[in-house]
Amino acid sequence: MGDYKTYSMELAGRTLSIDIGRVGKQANGCCFMHYGDTVVLSTATASKAPREGVDFFPLSVDFDEKMYAVGKFPGGFNKREGKASTHAILTSRVIDRPMRPLFPKDFRNDVTLNNMVMSVDPACDPEIPAMLGSSLATAISDIPWDGPCAMTQLGMIDGEFIVNPGYEQKAKSDLALTVASTRDKVIMIEAGANEIPEDKMIEAIYKCDEVNKKIIAFFDKIIAECGKPKFEYQHVVVPEDLNAALYEICPPEEMEKVVFTDDKQTRENNVAEVRAKFEEKYGDNEEWMAQIDTALYNYEKKTVRKMILKDHKRPDGRDIRQIRPLAAEIDLIPRAHGSAMFTRGQTQICDCVTLAPLSEAQKIEGLDPYITKKRYIHQYNFPSYSVGETKPSRGPGRREIGHGALAERALVPVLPSEEEFPYAIRAVSETFESNGSTSQASICASSMALMAAGVPIKKDVAGISCGLVTGDTDDDYIVLTDIQGLEDFFGDMDFKVAGTHDGITAIQMDIKIHGLTRKIVEEAIARTKEAREYILTNVMEPVIAKPRDHVSKWAPKIVSISIDPDRIGDVVGQKGKTINKLIEMYDVQIDIDDDGKVSIIGNDDANMKKCVEAIRIIASDFEKGQILTGKVVTIKDFGAFLEFAPGKEGMVHISKIANSRIDKVEDVLHLGDVVRVICLGKDKMGRVSFSIKDCPKDDTASMDMGRVVASADPE
């Protein structure tokens, strides 16, 4: 039982400890990861044979969050972990993206990478050991893989970089960067940033790369001692005589004409015609027909890459730096609180914004104690009709969730605070048409939709994607601005960058090769800045340059104030009596959080102002000299009791009602009368008293509470 090996290294001031051979021995590879008190079990398993009938590599990655890891019961009736959270899905994607390119291109065996989070130390984010554990478990397994890779996270507080920040540091950080590297190159970048300048972002990326190289050196020692020989797998090879027959039917110069068009459907129809010609001649050859789609894909890919790399010709005829035709408009959807559409070539996104009270913010149940709710929600939808296909909708997949999160991350840095704008905000990006970089079009459309909705965002945000085609050497490459779908499919990189005029707010980089040189990274970031500036200045700002100064007439109106949290009970009242009376009197909705923030939601500005004043009165003590308006609710021989707001009363002694002596209170006041009073402070008994006769004369009352008595003197 004790026959296992433990390896450790210091990583960002904490000990990373890895047990090999202690648990999970039947998996192809298993690492028991310890980072501080954070524990993650990472396993890599593969099927013994390829999956039948697939032309892709079936890799699945899971990040399995166990609530016992933070000493909590799962929510819901079952009290059991259910489907993966959004955070778990996004973490799985971050692990998948750098690892996938390192598997053989023709590998068709199912591979599953599972990361089970069993204990969480708030200072040691479990994403780190999960990312590293997946890499090492695969590297020491017998699964064919050209790793290892390593991943590092970087934060920035007060301009200082923090390697692998904990939850508390992440909550304060201006940067959330994850970088994966191989021994030589950067292979994946994911970032959210508070308008970080390009040169600072490049510095941060290569700070992570330095740490990654140290981790890989550590891994290499473990692999040398514990690694298994890689098993042989069934290769997918297209017969040369099949390729020759295809080239005969459609020579290379003809294939260039097939793919050389700016219309996606025309290109697809052209390719379909080539396939039909092949089937007409060789349809009886079952072996060839089983592989014709793969052969045709390879031929198309080879043609596109050669045209771009050698001839500097793009399939739609654009220059290497040229962006497709752009268009933008707002207010398409009449009843949405804000809407905008952004079009780039055959990519088109419509974004609709909805505003709601802060009580509608999404509640988050997860492992991070600092993230319990989300006030801004960005969602992305990708229906099949957007690419001319037909299939039933089964809800958002991991790609849709990832794209929505990327757009959300890009826009969060420019959102107003809750104090500035006390609304929960939901933006939904609907894909009308897709031919590359819909996620970046979503960012452009969302930025405009938010401004159209009257959300006072600090600056507008745009996004753009760059592609890459590489040759045989590191210096043989071309970076493409604004890649369309074909250039994404057949190219080597999708480098998405979003930001304002002043800096980067989000990055997502995916590649299909074994990493990028620093020169390529720097050129891609510079190219996206150039394109982003163009889109902001020439397309988005002419349509809407700043947020509207009002929200839509269809949006709820919200006024937010803060009260002493100790006075929340006064506003609510016994069994909710006080707050329910306020809601009924002023026809509003009232939300109160535990910190004393009160939101009044309604459609009548006058009623909302009166409600705010009533809540202020209820939640504060009376002060000497304060002038109030109250309704007579009780009359006694010695005076009258006034209600200044629901549940907030005070007494006027009979001697303080009129300037002359009166025998009975009823000679001057009646139930329901509304009068102005001045607070006289506390008497010798500590009771607060009020006076009508000493109050400065005013013919108006601040609260519409019934019959107004302008003067309390007897007639």
C-alpha cells in the first residue's frame, strides 16, 4: 500500500506535492495533486480501440467540483452534486485547449481527463493543480501525447504581478491571466484585464512562460522515473492512389477556384460538386468512398494554406490585414431595454440587453467564497440555422458557454458600479449568421446594446480575431487579421483580443500547433490593436458614441439608497407589515440586502421619491430642528400622535398644537389631517417631542397623505 513516490517543488511560495502510484492505479495515468491544502485527483484514461465512424479526436475533460471540498452541503433537494457549473465548464475548456494540439492528429481513441477537486485551500486555487495534474497524468501514461505542458495563472495588484493568486487576491486583481506553455513556446492564453496596455500584457504572458518552464523541468524528472512507454494506435492514412484520383478529377489550379470566394455557401456548394464528380466515377469503390471526405478535407486545407502562405492570397480575396465589410446599428428590437446588431462579412450578431433589480442577480454556488452572485450576465446562443444546418436545440453547449464568458469578461471592466447604476444586467448575443469570430462580434454588439440601454459603461469595447498559417520553420508564417471560418478551420491559430482604445480587457488564444514564438504573439497583439481601433472609431462610435442618459421606457426605474444595517428591521417591520405598507402606498417594489442597500423599483418617479423619503425617515433617528410632515393617526386628551412614515410615529402635546390655548385637540386636528411639525428634541424623560406651532409656515406638505392642514391655529 505504501509503494508510491512523492515529488515536490516550491511554486509561488507554496509547496506543490504530487503522489504517483498511491491511488487510481487502474487509470492509464494518475496524479494525486496537493497544493497547500488544496487536493485534486487528476486521471487520464483512454479506450483500447478507436471510436468507430468518427473523423475527429474524441477528447473529454472534466473539472469535478465536490462541495465537501469547502465543507458545504450541495444546494437543491437531492443534496448531491449535479451537472457541471459554468466555472467548472470554463476550467475544463482551459485544460482542454492547450492539451488537444499535442495529441496525434489522426488519433481516434476516446480519451478522458478527469480532475476531482477534493479539498480547497482559499490561497491555492484548485484550477492550478488540476491543469498541471492533467498534463502530468497524461505525460506519465501510455497514451500517445507530445507533452508535457504547464500552466500558470497571474494576477496584478497595484501594478505588481502575483503568480498563482488565491481567491482573495483574485477578487482584488486587475488581471486574470492563464498561460500554458510547452518546453519552448506558449500554447494557450486566456485573460481578463482591467484595460491592461499591450506591452504590459506581453510582459505578463512571458512572466507566466518563465514559471511554466520551471514546472516542465520538474515534470521531466518525474516522467523519466515514472513514465510508461506509449502504446501503438491505429493510424488514419488516406491511400496515395485515392489522393491521385482526386487530384485528377480536380487539379490544384481548379481547387483554388473552388475555394476562392467570399461566400461560404458558394464555397461549400463548389466542394460538394467536386465530391459528386468523384462519387460518379468511383462510387463503387467502398474503401475510397469511406475516406473521400477526409481526403477532400486534406486537399482543401492544403490548397488554402498554400494560397495564403506562398501566394499571400486569402480565399475571399482580402489583403492580409484587411477586415471584412462592417456594419452596425442599434434599436432593432422595440421592447428590449437595449439592442444592437454588429455585422462583419457573413458573421452577424444581435445583442439584447435586459435591466432588472439587483435582487435578480444570479446566485453562485461554488468553491470560491468571494463569488456568491453575478450582477452582469452575458449569454451567447449559436443556433444551427446560423451556419445553414438543421439540428434540434438542446441548450447551450460548452462552446456557447465559453463564448458567452469571453464576452462577459471583456465587458466587466467598463461596467458602472452598483452605486452608480443599481441594476442587474443581462446581455444575450443571438447569432444570426456565422462565418468566423462570432464571439468578437458579440463583444462589439453588446457594447453598443449596453449604451443603447442607458447603461453608463465607462468606454466602448470591441473585439477582433487574428489567424495564423505556418510553414516549415519558425520564421515562415503569416498572421491574418479577421479570420473567417475557413481560415480558422485550416489555419493554426485563433487569437481573440478585446479592449478599449486604452487597453486590453480580454484575450483567448487557441492554436492547433505546438506553440507560438514570442514574435508571433507580439505581432498578433499589435495587429488586433490596430483592427480594434479601426472598428471602434469607424464603425461603432458613429452609431452610438456614449451611453444614453436614460434607460428605456420599458425598463424598470430604480433608486438606490443605503441605510444602517441595524435599521433594516425597522423598515421591514413586524412580519413585514411596514415594508408591505410602503409597497402598497407607493406602488413600488423594495429590495433590501444584508448590507443595508435599499433599491426602490417602480414606474412613477414622484411615488418613488416619496417612498425614498419615507424609508429615510423610518431608518433614522429624529433630530432637533428636523421638519417633517405627518398624518394624525391617534388623538388623546393630552395631544395627537402623527405617523411620519409607516411604523414611524411621534407625538405633539396639546400645548404645542396652536399659538393660542385650546381646550380640546379635536378643536384643531382631526384623524387623517396632514400637518408639518418641527422636532424639539428629547424632553427630560428622554421622549422625542414635536411642535406644530413652532414650525415655519409652509402651505405645502411633502407627503401626499390626505387632508392637508396648512395652519393648526383654531378658526
